[in-house]
Amino acid sequence: MPKLKPHTLSGFMELLPAPQQQMERMMAVLRDTYARYGFTPLDTPVIEDAQILLAKGGGETEKQIYRFTKGDSDLALRFDLTVPLAKYVALNYGQLSFPFRRYQIGKVYRGERAQRGRFREFYQADIDVIGDGTLDIVNEAEIPAIIYQTFTRLGLKRFKIRVNNRKILNGFYAMMGLTEKSQDIMRTVDKLDKIGGDKVREILVEDVGLSAETAAEVLRFITIDGDNAAVIAALEGYAGRDELFDTGLNELKTVTRYLADFGVPQDNFAVDLTIARGLDYYTGTVYETTMLDHPEVGSVCSGGRYDNLAEYYTDKQLPGVGISIGLTRLFYVLSEQKLLNPDLPTAPADVLVIPMSEEQQGYAIATATKLRDLGIRTQLYSEKKKFKAKITYAAKLGIPFALFLGGDEEAAGTITYKNLNRGEQNTADFDTAAADIRAELDRLNQGSVILG
Amino acid sequence: MPKLKPHTLSGFMELLPAPQQQMERMMAVLRDTYARYGFTPLDTPVIEDAQILLAKGGGETEKQIYRFTKGDSDLALRFDLTVPLAKYVALNYGQLSFPFRRYQIGKVYRGERAQRGRFREFYQADIDVIGDGTLDIVNEAEIPAIIYQTFTRLGLKRFKIRVNNRKILNGFYAMMGLTEKSQDIMRTVDKLDKIGGDKVREILVEDVGLSAETAAEVLRFITIDGDNAAVIAALEGYAGRDELFDTGLNELKTVTRYLADFGVPQDNFAVDLTIARGLDYYTGTVYETTMLDHPEVGSVCSGGRYDNLAEYYTDKQLPGVGISIGLTRLFYVLSEQKLLNPDLPTAPADVLVIPMSEEQQGYAIATATKLRDLGIRTQLYSEKKKFKAKITYAAKLGIPFALFLGGDEEAAGTITYKNLNRGEQNTADFDTAAADIRAELDRLNQGSVILG
């Protein structure tokens, strides 16, 4: 029979078993962390009515979306998790309690031009808190704590959560009489890190059309830095001139006030007035998160406060705050940068049980059953291969323990077990052996996924 | 602005938060159980090259598949997890170790006619063991143990794993000279439970064209029953007449021999000669699993042994054995039959922390942070609502505990906590309160998802 060459579509991540285990660990940390903050898991369909997904319409989204017909249905694959959330909340409004806190870790689809590190199918890991009519500012103050816990539990140490408030920005531009030019200005100052202050000033004057003094004033404002107290003191100097600015400053003060109570160290947090987030629906606090040793990666967790989640589907005013992690891209970057902890077990099993002859099959099975009852991941190896091939199999997969069960062991009711990493071999009764194996597994599994 | 009516496509399951929590529990049990048996998780793309998915071609599959173009790519959504596995193993053959044991829990897509309880997007939960050239029969013997553990840990008690062997069937039809009619016969006897023996006999004679004696012989054979020993003794009576039959009988004896060692009670297991599984690629042991009190649901976990997983993509002979649970349909049935345990917590949080005034905000946040550090799922409630509205919110979501933190508590460093199920309220220091809450949560969470 002629064979079809097996292949996976380009732009679609499909991992080998060992890296997949690392990905699963990351997802488990995200699920567990989000749950600790009282978010409930949701799982919306991958396919939606194209009209629903494209209600907002326009722009890149429409070009990139996977859209097709089936029968007479106009269908599309979701391109983010926010639009399906908006639909879900509008649809189920009467059955939900607000604030409604949900997380979703799911695949989304964008038919981008294929290039290295860009994916057409990728996981997003989102959390959102949705209010009914109003939503207290404390929800915005809590987000940095969730970001901090998430990355810390993943193992990352050198990262910074950068926070700004759109009301401060919009208020500042209003008091400067620059509201109409604010989009252009924000797009320009967003490049500050990349092109430097002089170049930003030049663009502001020559392309955006600011006077030299105004451009200097804008630059002075957005480069305010220092610790939280210093930044807020500097911002107080602008207070009293614009109502929106003052509201934003108060919100920022609330967000920074409770950081210690939320368990976020000052080192991992900075007010950064250059951050605006491109999306025009953010209206209050905005967040970005950068890896200090890998600034080229950009933000690995971003989001913000918005005033109206579901305006295309309902008259209800549903303000919210949310953040999103581009999990597939993050995993790709961590992997490329060799930042995934290679010491964590990635084998399918903790123990490979090897009967020394067919006569010990029953004893081997009974032993495997007991280990599994203890939660120890156990594979029974019964293929008719040479002993050396069996050990090679365990070693190649990185299985930490091999059990050798022969006639002596069965007669004595003991187990011979070998720590394949250390080369140590022991014979003991089941309980002793299981406790010994358990202790070593606990030691092997205590690291985190990302290398600090 | 005119609003678009929010809706979810028909045939797509989208759960409210409480049932979604139950679904998550089921998935967690599956992941954990499969891992205990040494299966590694895989995650293949939802979209594949249509040529790859349709390599086998023909039949219902081709009609039901979601197929579309993007640019000049001919794409399709996977309709099962087996074809993607075959592609994966053929593609990564050189980097995998065999036997290769993987599980995958993922969504698949079939554009079936929409009807109640039928889904177009649904989860399958599959495990497969793939050998390279050969695969020992013990792998087939292990499958009933995995099925047993899975359903037992989900909470189901009254279920039966029904096992047969295709070699026994094919061998029997060969020794009867009925090989050419065996497909028609198997399709008929498959209806035995529904239409009864007399009707089956009638169809075998009138439609399939057997003589009355042959039809009686077939019926006598496939209705052999009793415990494992009795069935095997009856089958021994046919031994020595057909080589394939004898091989199948030996395999069946191995599968039944180790049941006790694998921890499978006789009560949950039966050899059932009526089971054939429609798919023609099964070649050895086949499995079905039925809920004894809900036979109308049909098999909730099925599969079998096959000789050639990836023949469309590679010359390698890759025999395997696998089973699949139709998770979305199972969840739907359990929910309809009111078999999901309503006593398990489905709230997004274990504890709702309520500061009694804005002055206790910091104390409330610090308390929430400490609870979260202990792994207790904690929501901070900071909306400006009346006290009664806050309690109603907790009660409506089924949050087990509310914490009331006022000036007295902050001054004394204590916590007032109320068990909302029992109406009991206490004030204690943090450690005492947390231990008390933890103990009650452990009690609440000890049940299983499915009611016995």
C-alpha cells in the first residue's frame, strides 16, 4: 500500500512526551493558582457562530480567523477567550452570580503567517472578574498578587509586574490639551525601551506635531520612576487639574497600598507610565509582566480593567478586569531559552516493574497493583526482550526506578528495586520499598518547572 | 447600539459553573488514574491536514467531518483521537520508546444531525499501548484493571466490563464454515439484548440464510455464560478444531487468569461472546463497559486490540490495544439520570472573606493571602453591598464558609467564621480557624463524583 507522509501542520505545536509533561505541569500550576483565588473553570466551545465572534468586526481579527460553513451554518474558530466569555455572560446572565470570576485555559486559533515562534493554534490562560454594573477597585489591586503567585509557583524569580492606569494617562493628555493626539503619542512612547528618549522626542515633534516643550513635558511625565512612593509623590504634583487624572491616581494608590497584604514584594512590582496596552477597551488599571533577563520576549502576562465586556450582546453594563497568559508562546520561549527545569521527572511512570520470568507474572502484577493503589505511577513491563533491553527502555524514558521480581523475591515476599539515577539496588519488603521509593520521588518532584 | 442575540451552537456542550466543576473533577480522576498506569499525556492539534485525517476514507466519517480551506490548505477538525495518534507515532517513531503508552483527553468534532444527547463537539478520553512489531498479551489483560479503577474512583459501583476475543469469534465461524457470513451474523447477534433469541434466530435463518441447526448452534455458542471458569470450560469443548480459535482461547485465559492480581473483582467482569465491536480493525481482545442500572446507555468505555495502528503512514507494524470513554456523552447521561453527586462542593471558592468596613480591607486581604498560601480557595468580597447581599452571594454560589472581619477581630488578631451549611459561627485565632475550615473541607470533598 502506498503510504501518506505523516506530518503536522506548520504553526501547530505538537510536543514529544517529555516536554508535554512539562507543559502539563505548567497547566496544573495555573489551574491550582487560579482556583486558590476563587476563579471557577469554564470550557466554552472551540467553534462558535461566526456572527457572534465577529460582532465587533474589522481589523486583523477578521483576516486571521478560521471561518467556514457546514451545511448552512456560518462558523468560526475562537481567536481569543474574551469574546466567548462575553457571549457566555450575556447568555447566562440570569444564572450567574456577580462578581463572576472565571478562568479558562484553552486553545485559540489565528491564521497568522507561519514563522518561528508564532503559532496558529495556541493556548491562552485567562482570568476575568466581571461585575454587574459596578466592580470595586480592590479587584484591580488583587491582580498583581495573582500574577506574582502564578509565576513564583512556576519557578520564575526575576520578573516584574508593570502597572499603569489609563485614567492617569488620559487625564494627563486632557490637562495638556492633547486628547486628540493621545493615541499617536501613546503609540510612540510605547517604543521608548526600544528606540530611546531622543528618538521618541524627535517623532513626537516631527511626526505627531508637538512643540519641543510639550514633547519634553510628555517625556518627563512618562519617564517618572522610582519606587511606588516616589512615583505617586511625583504624580501628586499633577493632581487637581483634571478629574479623570485624580480618579486614576486614587485608583493607583489603592492598587499599590495593599501590595504587601497581598504578598507581592516591591521588587516584583513597578508603576510604569509608559504602559498603555494597545486595546482601546481598557479604561483603568493595565498590567504587563516582563522577564527581567529576557526583555526581548515582551510581556508574558497582560491585561487590564475594562468597562463594558459584552456590549455587542446585551444592554447590561458589565465592567471587569482580566489578564491573559499566552501559554504556548511562553512555553516555546522557555524551551528555546533552556529555562525548563531538566531535573524534573518527565517519564510516563515512576516505576517499571519487571518480572524476571513468566512465572513471576502474577507476583509482578500484584505488586504493580499495590504500588498504583499508593498513587505511584507504575508500568508493568511484560514484553519478551532481553534483560538489558528492559533496562535500556527504563533509562531512555527516564523512569527513576526498576523493580526486579524473581523467584527469590516471590518466595520471600520481597522486592528488589533499583534507583536508576543513582545505580543503588536494594531488596526489602513491600512497605519498606514503597516508602523508600516514595521519598525519592518526593525529592525528585520538589523543583519547579521554570529555572529561577 | 443594536444587540446580537447571544447563543451557543446546538450540539455544543457549554456548562454552567457548577456542573463544569463536576466535569473538571471527572477529568482529574481520569488523568490521575491513567498516569498511575504509566500512560503519558499527549496533546495533538485539533486541526490537521484533511488528507491525513481522511487517509482511510469513506463512510460516515467523510460525511460528518468539519473540513474547510484556509489559504490553499485543505484542513479538517479531528473526528477521533486514534487517527492523530497514528500520525503522531508514525511521525515520531524514531524518538519514541515502545511499548508507547499514551493517554489523551481532548475534543473531537463530528457534524452529526443535532439531537438530544448527541454532540458535535465532544471529549474523548483515550488510552492506547502501542508495540513495535509485537505487543504482549499482558497488555490486553491490564485493560480491565484500568477500566475498573477509572469507574470505581469516579464512584460508580454497579458496572460490568464485558470482554470477548475476535479470534475466538472468527475461529468459531471458520470451524462452522461461516467465515463469509460472519459479518452479517455478528451484526445480528449484537442485537440479542434488544430483540431476544427467537428474533435473532429468525433473522439468521430468513435474512442471513443459515439452516435452522446452524442458527441454533450459533445461538448456543454466543449465549454461553456463567463465571469465567464456566465460560472457559464451555469454550474448551470447541478447542482443537481451528488454530485461530485456540489462540484466542489462550489469550482469553491469560486475560482472565490475572484479574485478581490486577485487583478486578469477578463481579465487575464477564466474558460475553456477543460482543464483537463493529470496527473491523480489532483483531484480539475487545471490551465494552455497561452500567448495570442503565443498560439503555450502552457501552461507556469500549475498545480492543488491533494489529496495525498506522498502516496509512508507515510500513512499520504497530500493534496496539486501547479504550475510549465518550466523556461528554457520559457526563450528559449522568447528569440526566441525576447520578452526579450533589453533595460535592461546586463553588468557585471554599471561603468568602468579608471585611466589615473599609478599614478592615488590609486585614481581610492579609487573611485571604494566608488562607491561599494554605491551599484554601479564597475569594475576597469587596463590593459595596449590604451585609445580607454578601451572605446571599455566598449561599447562592454554595461557598461553604464566610469570614467576617471587623474592628474587634483585627484588634485581637482573630477571625470570625461561619459554616454556611450548618449555620455555626465561631471566633478563633487564624491557625485554629484555618484547621477547622480545612477539616470541614476535607469532609465535604471526600465523596466521589458519581453516585454509587
